[in-house]
Amino acid sequence: MGSGAGARGWAERRPVLFPFLLSLFCLALSEQIRYRIPEEMPEGSVVGNLAKDLRLSVHELPTRKLRVSSEKPYFTVSAESGELLVSSRLDREQICGKKPACALEFEAVAENPLNFYHVIVEIEDVNDHTPKFTQNSFELQISESTKPGARFILGSAHDADIGTNSLQNYQLSPDDHFSLVIKEKLDGSKYPELVLKTPLDREEQTSYHLTLIALDFGDPPLSSTAQIQVLVTDANDNPPVFSQELYRVELPENVLPGTTVLRVMATDQDEGVNAEITFSFTEAGQITQFDLNSNTGEITILNALDFEEVKEYSIVLEAKDGGGMIAQCTVEIEVLDINDNVPEVIFQSLPDLIMEDTKLGTHIALLKIRDKDSGHNGEVTCKLEGDVPFKILTTSRNTYKLVTDGVLDREQTPEYNITITATDRGKPPFSSSSSITLHIGDVNDNMPVFERASYVVHVAENNPPGTSITQVRALDPDLGPNGHVSYSIVASDLEPRALSSYVSVSAQSGVVFAQRAFDHEQLRAFELTLQARDHGSPALSANVSLRVLVGDRNDNAPRVLYPALGPDGSALFDTVPRAAQPGYLVTKVVAVDADSGHNAWLSYHVLQASEPGLFSVGLRTGEVRTARVLGDRDAARQRLLVAVRDGGQPPLSATATLLLVFADSLQEALPDLSDHSEPTDPQGELQFYLVVALALISVLFLLAVILAVALHLRRSSSPTAWGCFQPGVCVKSGPVVPPNYSEGTLPYSYNLCVAHTGKTEFNFLKCNEQLSSGQDILCGDSSGALFPLCNSSESTSHQQAPPNTDWRFSQAQRPGTSGSQNGDETGTWPNNQFDTEMLQAMILASASEAADGSSTLGGGAGTMGLSARYGPQFTLQHVPDYRQNVYIPGSNATLTNAAGKRDGKAPAGGNGNKKKSGKKEKK
């Protein structure tokens, strides 16, 4: 052992590189590294720089985690330098026995990315074993009659080393009678034979002492000796003779103990004791698998044979007669392999977790297949069971890689049970299976998904601030932060500054809260865009729309537009002809409600009257009509209190006070009005005188205009020019200034028709001339107030021009929320430009629709533009028609034909008035 240890210094550790052509396939096959070292190297000795040979830098070692994967820990890899070190004793004789080539194969594993490298370390033999004889001394009995040339087999020596370090030669101490011959067996082992050179004479010398030396050719050579004692006996002329010098037998490894292998035969020509032959093994102590019958020479199986342990046996038998003469023969027993070993599947470098975004072809694990059988019995095929997104690839003999072969989805399959079956080609074939569980790691590959495509929520107005109005929910099938969802508002049709004051959303629960009380009259609907975002990296998100519809509540009382109060807060008066018949339209109460639907459906009721039963009020129209003829006992001055209620629950109401004076002219009504004003109001008197002065100026102006027109028409030859004066006097004036819509007023040019009568009443006039677009007919009373009129129902010969369609109600001008918020309930007339324009638009709309029953006000026929507010199914038959809330003070006719139709009666006093007016004009 000492000389063997000293011989280690010459061993060089050098890698054997692949040929150049093989390196071209390094991407498809695992790279192989080969080293050669002597046996018995001390622990910690460097085999080679594995990292350098694998082209890995020292800086990569901490992340690549280079290590050795083998069944027995003969080697290890230095984590600092990447060198391959010896970690346990390397005894070639113990590892490989008598094999001529001894190599240790294992896998080097590098991670990030996962790679496997096949490493082969060849173990070279050193001369560390001395040849040894089985016995220290041998005794031979040779008859004196033995002839020269006779040979005697001596005990052989055994050397565990191989090659030149094994037993190579025998030497015999010099002697005149004996010499040494070396022979070789079939397995290559050598044994010595003692040759008799000269005859022996027992009388001269009875024994001889020889020394047998066994030598190997190691450096330095090792040797051992054995003593041979030769005893010379009396003559036994014939030694035993075997029938064969060499016996060959083939046995399958599964033969049972007790089975006869063969029977050797030997004969001796001597007689008596010299002819009695006994058989024995020359090395009986080393033969444990067989048994020999010393008398019959029958060899039987003593213990079970195993091809994987010993493939052949070489046994030397000797036959000895009674005279001591010996003969030898050799029995060669070859063990045949049968398929008696099941293949084994061994997993190496198995990861704990596989991410679901792993690419196709990524190495997952290394596995080895081991079958102790040989030939076809040891050839193994490997198969992956089941439909799994993996496959196995062959890297080297009986070494496989498990790689990905499909897309991994943790949400569908969080783990895979991998079963690999190995089957050999023996008859019958054996197979075995091994299973592992691969867990799939989660990545953020799923975005949140809302439970609905969109959300619509209804919220009643006047809700308490902080109330939860709805909850949105999104699901994310990922795990951990990848599946944790938070909510936020990312867009809205509201102003960005006002958004936070309207709604908010809980980031954790998705509950949407109202930050303020909603007002249906200000905001009827708005839309939000909510976003659900997970906490993955990168984060994924999804959006959904949330539409909030603010429902109406009856929180606005009706608002009376007409009659309005005077500047001092007193009610204005209206005149009624004394001869008014029942059904005569006195005036009309105009009211609006900022609410919607039934909450804005108004009804009119008489709460208090000076003379009950004298007047009646239309339930839906608000028209005040005479219920009977004025009696002698009835007072000329009447006070009527009208209540306006909406249809809400509970209903809200407002009241209007009407002061009615029965008189045929303004001068006749003045005494009653002066009696009514008990305290003298200087401002009211001033207003009265201004009205009278304005009326007088208007009369003079109209007379001048009529005279000018009459002179002009008199010169004209067309008789149709007098069409306007059939019921009265008509004057046409064109627009003075061009229309200017930016000033907030409604610019209309109009034809002014004035009837000069003795009473303060208004008659419907007809004009033959077509009106141009943007013109309306206006009529005025003696006070100078102008009102739009349409053609009389008596006009049959001439067609009224189509109504002007260049104007429409805006949202602020319709009777409703915006149209009633800025009005002044204390003045005689709305005292701001906005409400004045709104009321003018209402009056013009009613006049236009009275002229053409099919005309509309920004909506469908008969809808007055309400379809845009209540929906297309909400028409005038469901809600009050505000167009009929237009009247002409002091007249018995309304400016719409819809009210009379709904009430089932025509205006009562219109035609009668026109007849009276015609008679007076004839006078």
C-alpha cells in the first residue's frame, strides 16, 4: 500500500474532450466530461476544474448551484472554485473488481437554467496489492518411480490488481531435480506447475524443500513466497487420469440448489489401494457455490447463482489415488443470464415548484433507469403515462430528461401526478413504475372579471349621504396578491372635480357609496367607469360601466306662473263681460312642477269663491270658466282662490288668487278697481296711469298705421289686399332688426292686427298674405301687451302659413325643473330675462300648434316635447298639456285647440264675441 500511495503523484488529472464533430450536437445531447485519476486518492484531492470545463465562470457558481448527482457520494463540487473533489475512498478493486476498465459515471447538475452534464471519471489501478498464496506451504508426494517430465500443479497466488500490477510470473528456488512451468487458464489467470527434471531416489534423499515466489510487474514490483515440501514415496507407477482435461458447462442463473452440474471421471491403472481415487477441489475454501462428491466426482449446486454477481466459474479438481498420485482437470462453468431483475426508475434533481409560464422544452427533472440484467434483458424502454404536458428525452444510456411539452395552467390543473413506466425486453418482460407529484406555481396571467357586463342601479333622490347604492364584484382565479382585487373609479361623465363629491367606491369590497344627497331635478342619471385591478406584477385590470339613475320623489310643490302677483304682492285683476254665457273662458291658471311623472301631474281645484257656483275650474287644464250667467244680486267684483295639486304621494299644492271684475270695458272696471284698493298706493297709481297712457299712444299709433295701409291698398288694384280688413284693420310690419339669438331673447317679426272696438276684447283675425319663416301674428290690447294669435276657425278661403320651426324648447325653457327655478313669485310678470323668454316660448308654442294641429314642440305629435323627458310612451294623454295654459286676458278664446278636445267641449264664448265685434265694426 505504501508503494501504491507513492505512485499517485504521477497521475495527472486531465479532461478528455469530445471530438469536434460531437460538439456540434451539444444543443441536443448532454455534454460529457471525462477525467482519469489513480485510485486511493486522499479525500479533498482535486479531480479537475469542472466549472472551467463546463465553461462556467466563478461568478456564475452561486446562481447556477453546480452540484453532483450520483448514487454514491464519491465526488463533490467546490462551491467557491467549481473544482471536482474526492469525497470518499476510491478503491478500484472494491468498486470494479477485476474489470479491465473502471469508470464512475454521474451527472453534474447546474440550475438557472437547469442543465445536466454527463461526467465519467476513470479510476486507474495502482500496485497496492501483493500477490498472495492461499497457503504458505505446500506438500507434494512424488513416487520415486516418477519419470522425468512429470508435472505437478502447485497452488496459485492471487493479486487483486489488474494489468501489469497483477500477478505476472512465478519463480522457483534453484534445484537440480525440479523446474517450474507457468500455465494460463481460460480466464487469463496464471498458475505454476512443478516439473521433475531428473529421476528421484528415495534412498538418496527422502524430501526436498523448495521456495515458490509470485511476482507482479508493478512499479516497484511486489511479491510473496510459499514453501514447497516434496516427499519421495515408493513407486506407484500409474497416476489417475481424467476423461477430459477441461470440462465446460453452461447453467442458467435460476437453477435451484442441489441441481447436478456434471460428473467428472478419472481412472487409475494401478490396483488395490493405488487405484482408489478420491476427488477434491484444489481451492476448496474459495468455492462456495458448488459441492463435490469426493467418491463419485459429482458436482452439484450448493447456493443460488446470480449472473449479475458472477458470470463464470473456473474450478480446478484433482483426483488422488491410494498411492498418492494426483491428476488434475479444470471445470469451466458459465452462468447464463435470465430476466430476473425488474427495471428501476430513479428521479434526480426534482424541483419543488414549476411556474405555469414555463416555456416549452424546459428541463424539469433528471431520471435514471437501472436494470441489472444484460443483453436484451437489460435493455429498457421508458414511457410517460397519461395525458400530461410533459415528455421524456434520452440524454445518454439509461438516462432521461423530463421536459415540458405543453402549456401549463395552474388555474385548471394545480398539480400533476407523473407516472413513468420502465419495461425491459426480456421474455417475459418486466416493468416497474415510479410516480412523482409536480406542483405548478402561480403567475399573474388572469385579469379580474366582473360578474356582470354592466351595472344599472336606481337611487331615489334625497338619499342620505354615505348610503351604499350598489356593490360591484370581480373575480380573479389567481392566487395570493395575483388574485387580490381592488376597485377604483377611473372615468365618469361628471366633472372630475365634482366626481368625488357625488360617489366613492370601497377599494376592498367594491361597495359604491353616495357622498351626497342626489337631486332628480338637477341630475337624473350619470355613468361611472369602475376598474378592478389585481396586485400582481405587472398588475392586470378590467373595467365595467355603472349607470346610476336618480329616481324622482315628490319634493317640489307646484309653482303658479299665472296669475302672478303684483309688485306690492297683491293679485292682479281680470275683466269678465257682464253678458258672458256659461262656459265662457275667463282666464287660465298656469302652473308647473319641477318633479317628473305623476309627481308633476297637476290638478286644479276651487278652494274658495266669493260666489260659489259662479265659476268652474278645469281639473287638468286650469281653465276658469263661468258656470252660470251673472245675476243681479251677484257682486261685480269676485275673488276666486284656486288650489293646484300634484299627483305625488303625499301630494303637494300651491294656491292662486284671482280677482275678477264683471265689466264691459276698462273704463267701466276702473270704479270697481278703485273701490278695491282701499289704501292708496302711489306706485300702483303711477303704474295705472302709465298703462293708460301707453294704451292711448298705442291707439293713436294703430290709427295712423291703419290709415297709411288703407291709402296704400286703395291705390293697389289687387282686391285681395283687403283680406286682412274683413274682420277688422290689419297692418303688416317687417322685422326691424336682424335676429340675434345670442342675446337670450326670442327674435320674432310679426304682423300686427288691431281691431278697434268699444270694448276691451280681442278678436281672431285672418290675413291673406303668407307669412315668411320666422314671423308670427301678434295682437295687442289697449294696455299695449302683445299676444300671438292664430287664424280664426271661420277662415276657410285662405291657408295659414306653416308655423316657424326654427325654434324649440330648450331644457331650461320647458315647464319643469329648470323652467321654474328662477321665477319670481311676487311680481306681476317674471322680472328676469330668462323666465320672460321661457313664458314667451310657451305662448308662441301654443299659438303655433293651434294653427297646425300636427305640429310638435320638439317631440312627436301631441307630445309637446315631453317624450324627451318621460320617454316615448309618455304623451299628452298622460300628463297635463302646458300649451293650453296660455290665454288672452279679457278674451273668451284660448290659443290651443287641444284643451277643448280633451274636455269634450269647444270654447263657448269665442264665436259670440266675434259676431258682436262684427256688428260694432259695421256701425
